[in-house]
Amino acid sequence: MDADTVAAVKAFQTDRGLYSYGVLDYSTMNELDKAALAYITSVGEKNDLQLEKAMELLK
């Protein structure tokens, strides 16, 4: 991982209340999975730019 990725992992760990050391351990990967699932299941509810553009074009 490059320095930007390590910084992003550290920020994610801090946001999730995990020990922030930039390593993708089991706890971090588990939280990433939860965050990805939450994002996937809520895409239609908020900020779906492709859907918004499609709706705009269909009007």
C-alpha cells in the first residue's frame, strides 16, 4: 500500500473506533465489509448520481 492508502486506512480506523495504525487487520476488514454493504444497500436512497442523471434525462 502506498502512503495515501495507509493514511486512508488510519482515518477509517479512527472513524470506526479501531486502533489506528494503518494495517488491514481482521477488525478493519470486517468494518470495511460492513461499510461497503451499508453503502451498497443505501445507494438508491441517497446520492446515486447515475440514477439522478437518468431521471433528469428522462424528464
